[in-house]
Amino acid sequence: MSDKTDLIALSNTNNADNPTTTHNLTHFYDEILFLILTCLRSTDLASVQQTCRRFHDRELIRDVIHYTAEFVYPPELTRGYDDAFKTRCNSNRKCTDDDHVMTELTYADLRNMELLVVARVLSRPEPSPYAEGNYIISKSWVRSALKWLEQVEHAHAASSSKKKTKKSKKQNRKDKIRARRLSDASPPWPDMNIELACEHGALAHVESSRKVSATRRLMDKYAWKILRKLYPESKCFPASCTECVQCRMQVEMERKAREVAAAKAKEERKLPLSQSVIRAFYSRNKGVPMHCINPRTDDGGGLIPGIYHAIPRSWCARWRKYIKCGGERPTAPDASELLCDGHKLPLIPPHLTKFLYGSSPALLQSSNASIGREEMDEEEQQHLEIAAMFERPVVRSPSVSDLNREQLDMENHVVVEILTDDEFSALELFWPEVHSKFVLRFAVVEQDSVDVCMPCNTRSSCAIVWSTDPCTECYSGGKHYLNRCVVSASDQSPKSRIRRHSTKR
């Protein structure tokens, strides 16, 4: 039971055996009663004042307030607490001397004194961390208390000013900003360090030093004792106290569990690299298995006879990033990006067609990749000389690989990479659902005679057999062009066919 409840209960207690003899607080000596009342706060004293006439005595209230201002709190912190009351009395012209002023003091003035003490204590500079006898206090509580004190002061100043003077627009704007900022201010909670305490009642564990400086503040012993009188429910954390051992052990166990889970996830992520065929596909940067390139072609393009698979390069990039850095695991290999919208048939990218029929020496090479490194170096050297002449910041030009990649994306609707049948079969072991996805499979078959390839107009001794017949009516070029499927028979007019063939060229 709190002090206020005990005091009220004691003041209303009589002797049941002898009704004429009373043992309540009203018959205590004035010195004892005075010391009891000075241990209470203003809110508790206001409740005790309503119990009987004895506690409503003006002289008793004056003595309690005077003793509190002189001996309970340091005088330098309570100096000026009655200025507001003197100003109020002088404005009403009811009080002429200081004795009368002290007689008319109420517990509301004691409350103002407590607020003044809190504001002055919290405004003190933070002590040195190397000093002895410091205590820890919550920074969030300090900010909330100062904000609430500012709101109380603002409301008191607004109520005390009777004359309504005309303010400038700038002052009105400042008042509105201040009122909006203080609109959510609330009284500080009774426990100053409730946010710093853990579930075990000790100082909560904080992992980073940055969070420590953001949530905790040091306070000297002198200021802490004063605040503890006003907020006796607050937990006491000396600066030398250690953090909760149970919380530290729990955090350490959680950290080890996360490390074990991360190591296990990394091991599972790296498991496909244990197979040599998948490891070769992971480390590939040409987009095609180099051991499968046909050495009998003059330009270096084409593949040896066998079964191959075409997978979008976007999926290969996501898979390699997942293997290297982790993150979200990509779905099963899917080539549905190659299907056209009108017929749901595969569109063979131009760069794949050129490479298979030997028209291009590399798979991931655009048709405009004729700029050599020497020309780029000369242009970059001229750019650096001009920048140095005019003292401008140097901006590096994009590399040949970046330009080739951008040009390749512009020329092809989807850029693909080639996998051998063994590599794709090894990937199927880690994605059982790959059978429900669309896969573009083709075979390179060697012929006895040399034929002319119509798409590239080149001579080749190998034929390409696709698992699904490609779409011959839809445009398979880059995404920056208008790709539309010719579905209806009305679109098959001679003019539309001529326009479509000219666009391909």
C-alpha cells in the first residue's frame, strides 16, 4: 500500500474498544505530523488535504511548502518557485506582504516547484563517464519529460496572459509549429528506467555501443537522488553495474544459432558446386561450353553434334548470385520468356541463331561489336586530355563489355546461354519441379551434304532440330521494337509482309 493510502487509512482509524479515545493523525504532535507530510509529493498531499479540516489548514500547508523548498530540495533548485504566485497576487491586488503570500500558497504551487526542480535537474550537463558515483537514466524518459515540461510552461503562459495582443504572422506561425510539436506530449512515466530494464529486472543487454549512447544517459549522484524523491518507483542502475547475465547468455545462444543456420544454409547453397559439370557452368562467362564448340568452322562458331538446352541469361545471373551471396533461391530453370504471346511458340533469339550456324564467333556478341579496344582507348585518352585541359571532373566511359551487353539486350528479345544435356540433367536433381516448366531443347545433327542456312545465309554441314518448332510469324528481335504476332488472316497481306521483312533487315 502506498504512503498516501496508509496515511488516509490511519487518519480515519478509531479505537473500537473505547470510542472516546481516538488514535488518528489529527491528535499527533505537530512535529511528527509535519515530518510525515513533508515525505509526500504534491499529488498525494492534495488527496490528503480532502480528508479533514486538520489537513486543510493554511498554515500547515504553508509550513510544508516552505520546509520542502528549504530542506527537502536544494535551495538553488527551488529558487523562484513562488514568482508566478506573486505575480498573480499583484495583478489581483490582494496580497501586500510576503507573509500573506506565503499563507496563500497551495499544493498547486508545490507542484510547480517540483516541475521546476525536474526541469533544472534535467538541464544539468552530463557528467564525465570516468567520474565515480554516476547513475544511468533513460534518454527517452528525459526527452519525454522535457517536452512535457515545455508543454506545461506553454499552457501556463497562455492562461496567465489576459491581454490579447496582436501578433505578427511570423510569431503566429512559430506558435502553431510549437503547438503542433507539443500536441503529443504526455507526463513522464513513474519509472524513469523502465525502458532500460529487461524482463529479469536487471539492466537490459545492448549489443552495439551506438545503441548504448542513443538510449542511455549518465547522471551524477546529486541529481539522481533528487529525481528519485519525485519518482521513487524508478529502478536504480549505477554506472558501474553490469548488464543482465541471463540476457547476455540468451543473446549469445541466439547468435550461435544464427551462425549455425547460416553455415548450414551456405553448405546447402554450395552443394550443387560439388558436381564438376555444374561447377563448370557456374564459372562460365562465355555463355557456352567451350569444349563443345565445333573446331571445323572457319569463324569459330557452331557446336559439335549433341543435345543442348537454351536458358535465359537472366535466370543464370540470378542463380549465380544466389550461389555466391545467398538470398532468395531462384525457381526452377524456365524458358517461358522465349514464348511468343500470340502462338505460345518459342522465339529463337537472333544471337543464338547466328552462333549456331557459324555466322558469329561468340554467343554473347552483338552485331555491332566491331569497335576494338584500341579505338576505345584512343577515345578515352582524348577525353582525359580534354578534361585535364579544362579542369573538369573525369568521367570514365563505359567499357566494351558494357556496351556489348547493352547492344545485345537491344537486339534480342531474350538473351540465352547454352547448357549441355549433362549440365541440365545435373540441375534437374536440385529442382524436381523443372519438369513442369517449359524447356527449350535442341539437337545439333551432322549432315553429309553442306546446306545453306536461310536465317543467316551461311553454309553449314550441321542441322538444328528444335524440340518445339519455333514461331515463324513473330518477330524475335529486341525489346525496343514493336513485337506483334500476326494471328488473323487479314494481317497476312502483301504490304504487311513486306513491312515485316523490311523491319527484320
